[in-house]
Amino acid sequence: MTLWENIIDTILNVTVFVFIGLLIWLYLKKEPDSHATDEEKKPRQS
């Protein structure tokens, strides 16, 4: 393999591992307790 093929292969490998790590992080990230939007959280003013 030439130098450029090695560089491209390394970049692609790093990209794949970063993507997999991002997916794992999103899966393990703690979700907020309520799924209410900011508008729903504000008290109503009549």
C-alpha cells in the first residue's frame, strides 16, 4: 500500500470508531426526567 492509502485507511478507521463511540454515548446518556418542552414547564399566567 502506498502512503496515501495508509492515511485514508487510518482516517476512515478513526471516523468509524468515533461514530460507534458516539452511538454508545448516546445510548448510555441519561435521559431527562420529564420530556416536557420549555413552554410546558413554564407556569401558566391568566
